[in-house]
Amino acid sequence: MAERFGAAPRVREPDVVDTEPGQAHDGRFEGRYKQSWGREPRGGTANVFVYPDAHDGRVVADVVRLDKGHTEGLEPNVTRRLVELMVGAPGGKLSAVRV
């Protein structure tokens, strides 16, 4: 996507650290998680990389959640950072929303 939108090389931003677990998760496996499915929701860390200067002010970013399975919830600070990136993009449907 970065190449497609003519963005500059990626820049690492500060990691996002959460001590609280995510509230949105798949509760069907409560108490019987397997590592391949993910584990109980818990806090965690995410690496954030932004590709600056994309055409038309687009935002291109990678947010890498570390040591997470697919059934675990998105933690509050990771979710907040994702929304900030989306809302920070000029134009588009979310430009009218301010956090």
C-alpha cells in the first residue's frame, strides 16, 4: 500500500502498551483456549509504523500486535491508536469525527 500511494519509507512510532485486556473478544472458548486459537484476553504491546507523505494525505500504517492470537480482544490503547490514525487522515468518511 505504501508503494501504491507513493509514501516515504516507514517510520517507527512509539510502541503502544496496554496493561488492560481488550473487552471485545471471542468468549466461546472461555477457560479452554489453545495457543493456536489465542489465549485469554490480556494486556500487550503493539509496534506502530507509519509510512509518511502518501499521496492525497492518505495514512498508511502497520500496527503489529505482539504475541497475540486471533481470539484475543483489541486492548484499549491499541484501539485508541488505530482510531487516531484513521481519524487523522484528511478527507474520507472519518475526517468529520474528532476524538
